[in-house]
Amino acid sequence: MDELHGKFDGSDGKTYLVFCGGTGCMAGGTPDLIAEARKLIADEGLEESVVTRRVGCFGLCSQGPFVRIYPGDILYRLVKAEDMYDIIHKHIIGGEIVERLIYEDPKTGEKFEHMADIPFYRRQKRIALHGCGVIDPTRIEESLAMGGYQGLMRALTMDRQDVIDTIIASGLRGRGGGGFPTGRKWQFAYNQDSAEKYVVCNGDEGDPGAFMDRSLLEDNPLSVLEGMAIAGYAIGASQGYFYIRAEYPIAVQRVNAIIEQAEERGLLGDNILGTGFSFHAHVRLGAGAFVCGEETALLNSIMGLRGMPRPRPPFPAVSGLWGKPTVVNNVETLSCTAYIMREGIEAFTQYGTENSKGTKVFCLGGKVVNVGLVEMPMGYTMRDLIFDIGGGIQDDKEFKALQTGGPSGGCLTPEYLDEPIDFDNMVRLGSMMGSGGAIVMDEDNCMVDVAKFYMGFICDESCGKCSPCRIGTKRMLEILERITSGKGTMKDFDELDTIAEACKTNSLCALGQTAANPILSTIAHFKDEYIAHIEEHRCPARVCKDLIEYHIDPDKCRKCSACARVCPVFAIEGVAGKTPFVIDLEKCIKCGTCVTACRFDAIYKA
């Protein structure tokens, strides 16, 4: 605890180099930065006064890798291994800030030395992400110093029903997609007369572009473990299971490490800290099936069965793992639970809207300037998310749509920019909150192609148990493929709605019931694009390959032959230095390689 506080205020006389240890920065070079920093520190004999620490994700992924220096709280971004020399010699030794590594606002040019001053962070409020990017997630003492386990200790002094009533009063709703009230789910499990009950953490995050759960499990796994233990105490369960995607090796490693350390300290296992409450946690790996995000499929997978949904009722809170009452909560939900029990109801409910309390974590991606992990109060608008926190659209292009809810959600258009984001309003607008994926699209996105992408994903991920989903999604994908290739008809267009309704009303689980949402949403807002594809054989965004052609503007062509040299099928002809080059449309495979090679913007799509 003393070391953590010393890191912030310099009271221990040391300088701390804190490196982002999120998956993105780890892949982008953080291990090399740490290795280089340690070498330079040793070369200068600074081992006793300069400490390196790897923490969790800083959030602003498009600007990583990061190095944050305490005391002083100076943030450097886009750091490379060769930059460590200046950081050590100029900053650590010379006391001079390395200006070229300071964050610069791409629109105003203003520079920010401190993370909290950067517009991306300024309006965020970290509740679920408490401690993320600050603590070393592999060192339990740092998590405890940030308030870890205080919520459980408080819960253990209360009656079980009082704990459930606290969660109900907080208004916490499940962050995994459906938004079901967490306290009510706990109450159902508590009411069951069973000597054996379970708590399951759903970390099977499968939405394209989503990494909220991964980041939480990587950055502060103790907060999620604490939330599981609180849920276990409240409903009378002594066993908990983390279900995590096997594609998240860092998250799995850190969760296992924190479980081991908690057991060593008596914070997990039998008779926790002498309170008489026992709780054991186990880790089970998912094999990457999107359908296992559905709670009954997930439970089947834990039990060693095929990951397929089962009919409800009975719901898991009544009959879950091995037929026993089971609470299944999302990673973010459990982290919020720990915060509520530690800080109190009011600290949570001061944020949010009437029916959607607290904050929500989003993975902001796509055509937005600031790509990364965002936690903001419910009730913030789409404009706040995209243009304030997100920094606006890349290259100042026109905002077209925001896809929320992943494959189960829908597209929200510019007319909704000032609408508040919360569970109920997202549904009213024709989308859903989902787990928190937020993909921004601009004028260059074809919305028919977007619908085809999500339907292709759903087809691949359908478990095939029920025919409305298994057959219906395939038929819808085939129709979208015909439309995007210029072979669709208005009859196809009409059939999309019929099949979508059949999937929605007859599928067994939410995957099939919501599979058509991206289609219905894009038809509602971008019907003109469908019509252009069908009747005019034209893709307005010039994305669908079968409906576009590449041409070279002879007035702009510099006759340099750069395009011809990179064409993989030799479809570009001309004489270097003498005649403009021409693309043979019969040979062209529309790969776009020539566009990248041309430095004079002479090649265009039509």
C-alpha cells in the first residue's frame, strides 16, 4: 500500500515508469519498451531510484503504447523502444519533458502533459474500470490498496437479504446486453431452497470490435472476483466459475494469478478471514463460440456439454449448473457490484438516468479519431461519445451511423446524435445497448455491406439447434450477397422482412431472435442504398466490388508506372514516361492495390 501511494506522490523518493499492459499495447511493443527502459536504468545505475511497472489498459488505444511517469503524472504516447533513451536521459535524469511524445489534440494542436486533461478522458467516470491503468493487476497488494475487497468485507457484516436489497436499490442492470436488473436475478436465486448454488462470471465476449470484458479481466481481476464473492454470499453460493474466451490468454493468466494470491492471503477459499463464509473460484475456457455468450449455452459448456442454448423456463437462477440455482453475471456487472458495496448506493446512482443508473463501458471503434475504451455515465448523448470523447470522425468526413449492440443491435443515424444513451432509449431508437461495442461509420461505409458482414458473422456463429436461426440467417445472407453483387430483385428485398420476422418470433435464443436487427435497422434508415443496389446496380459508397470499377484519370496520371508495377494480375497498361496508363476492366480484380501505390490521386472508383 505504501508503494502504491509513494508512486503517486513521490513520498518514497522514487520515480516510477508505468507502462500500459493492455493487449493492444503489449502487441504494439510494451515488452520492448520495458526491456529497453530497464537496460538504460541499469546502465545509468538508477536501479534503486527508478522503478518500472506494467499496469492495465490506459484506454486511448489509438495512441499507444504509453508510458506514464510518477510523480508528476506525465503521459507519453506512441512511444517506441528508441524513445526510451530520451525519456530516461532527458526526463528522468535531466528533468526535461520530452515534448514530441506529449499528446497533441489533432484538431486544435493543443498539447496535454497530464492524462486527466486530455479531452478523451476529461468527461469519463471510472466505476467499473476503477483502478484500471493505475494498478499492476498481477500484484494483489496494489488492488487492495485501491479499495479492493472492502465491498465484500462490508457485505459480510450484513444480512444476505440486505445485500440483495442494496443491489436492487442501486438500480444496477446487467451490462452483458439485456439490461435485466441484477438484484432481481440474485433474489430469484436466493429464494430457491437448495444447499448447492453457483455464481458464474460471463467473460465470453464475442461481439466484433468489443473488448470491454477482456480489459476488465486483464486490468483489475480482483474487482471482478470480489463481485463474484459478494454475489456468492448474497445468494448462498460457495462456488464460482469464470468463463473466459481462450483467445484472451493475458486475461486468463491474470485471473488465475489473482485467484492464487487471494487464496494465499485467506481472501478466497474456506472461512474467508474468519468470517465463516467460504467461496472458491475456478476458471473455465470458452472455445470461441459466440453463442456461448448466451447464458444457458455457457452453462452447458462449463458442464462439458455442447455449447447450445436450452429452452427457458426454467431460468438459470432456478436451474442452472448441474440443475442447481445459478447466477450468471457479466464481467462489468460484477465489477460494478464491488463498487456499489464499497462506495455505497448514492455514489453509484448519482450517475445515469432514471431507469439506467451508473456508467457504461464502451469500446469505441471504427471511423472515429479516438479509438479505445470509454466509461461514461448513462445519459450522455451519442454526440458526447463520438465527437467529444471520441474526437469526431477521421479525416473530417461525414458521420453516417453508429452501430451499437454488435450483431444483435442496430444503426443509429445523425438525427439521433443528441439522444441520451441508456438501456431503454437505445431500444426505442431501434438498437440496443448490448455489451458495449460502438462502431462508428462514415460516408465511405456501405450500409448494405455492413448488414451483410453482421449476417455472415451470425451465420458462422449459429449453433444450428433451431431451424429458424439455422436456415433463416443463411437465407438472409444469400439475399444480401445477391443484392451486393448486383443480382438482387425487389422480391428479394421484400423477403428479407418476412424471413427476419420468422427468425425473431421463432428462434430459441436471443442470437436468432435479434439476428435480423442490423438488416431491419439499415432498411429503416438506408432504404435508398438497397434500392440503388437492386434497381440501379450501383453502390453509392463504392464499396461492393461487383458494382464498382477502377479508372485512371489521364489528366492526373504522371505516367510513372507505379500502379502497373504493383498490379497482381497485370491489368494496367501504358508506356512509362510516354502515355497515360489504362486499367483493363476485364482483367481487374478490384483489389485496390493501385490506388495505394498512386501518389497523385489519379485512380478513382466509379
